[in-house]
Amino acid sequence: MSEPGTPIVSLRDVGKTFESGIVALDDFSLDVNAGEFVSLLGPSGCGKSTALRMVAGLSTASIGTVELPEGNIGFVFQDPTLMPWADVAANARLPLKLSGADAAQSNEAVARALARVGLADFAKAYPRELSGGMKMRASIARALVTEPALLLMDEPFAALDEITRFKLNNDLLKLWQELRRTVVFVTHSVFESVYLSQRIVVMTSRPGRVFADIPIDAPYPRDERFRTSAEFAGHCRVVSEALGQAMTEQAA
């Protein structure tokens, strides 16, 4: 695993043009250091998910360079994308099964991943028996089961109710502090990005560029006191103003 403070992801002057001619990203550059929690924030259609998919190796750049970490990368999609015919343990085991991992080691890894997300008692449950929040926990367990150095999350809590979203935000931060994995989190919520992140990368409207890179220097652990504090409100104001400017201006 890379040492904290050293880049684990580096995108340099990246552009992405789809076959339809739509330019999703243009001159997009980003470094993410080992152990960081970084959020990509921007309006719908600005290329946040496109950038994340490039980091995951699921999409290629039309121009520019993308340097990725060696080893496993975990990806959590906006939709849990669970197999409805398989129980929670089998869903979490899928990446290990696809890689041909040893059965005994797989069982241990699945049990460990489910315990980390609070689903140890639901290993034999099926997706139809789970709440929306529990389905997302299962999806996170599946992403963690290979012990990835880098966890990519594409608006994972966007479809959840506010109470569930707040709870999962808290649990995600606890998990990140325990595991010290690198997290790149895509969101369109100013409040969520400020609550979670060490840095917020604000993107312009399409084609996406980096408009601002804003540090959130509030200490961890963060809890409800931080969420209702003047400090939190101040950070949200700064980020909201940057986002408003990014939606109407192009990055320099």
C-alpha cells in the first residue's frame, strides 16, 4: 500500500469525447494521495462519473494520461446492482469468485467485509429482504472484499432518504478511519461533500474541468455536532459559492 501523502491516482490533461461527439472532460487534471478522502462535486452531466470510471479502468481517456495504483480497486455504483437470486454473502463474494480465489480465504474475506458494514447477521438474506440502506451496505461490502487500496464511490447514497444517508455517511467515515483506504467519492450534494471530505474538487459544467480544489480542514471524527456547527456552515458556504461560479464560468 502506498505511503500517506504520495499520489495513488494521477490524471493529467485528460479529455474524453464520446462517439456521439459529446465532450465530457477537457483538460482535466487531478492528483489523489494515498489515504485521502476526496470528493468530486459538480452539476449533473459535468463528467464526475466519467472521471471516476477512468480511474476504475472502465473507460479510457481520449487524450491525456491516467496513472492508476497497482492492485485492487473497489467500485460502488449509485445503484447497488445486487444479484437478486443470490444471498448477501454470495453477492459480496462475487469479485473473489471471478478472480478464482481460494474458497476458505473467500469465506473469511466475505465474513470480514460483511462485519465491517454491519451485515454480519444478514449473510443469508436476499436483496428483496433488505432495505435500501442495507442493499447499499452489501454493495460496499462487495467493493471491500478484495481489500482494495482505492475505493471509488459514484453517488452511492443519492437515492436514499436523508436519515439513512446521514447514517451511512457516519458509517463510511468510521470505516475510512479504521481502514485508511483512499476514497474518491462522487456527489452532487454540497453538504455531503463537506461532511465527508478532506478535499473537494469542484468541477465546471460540461466539459468538466477542475474549477476549484477546496480543503476541508475540520478534524475527524466528525459527528452531528459538526454537521450543525458554524464551522460546517462556513465550509458549505465556500463550497456552494465555488459551485455556483463553476456552473457559469470556465476554469482558468
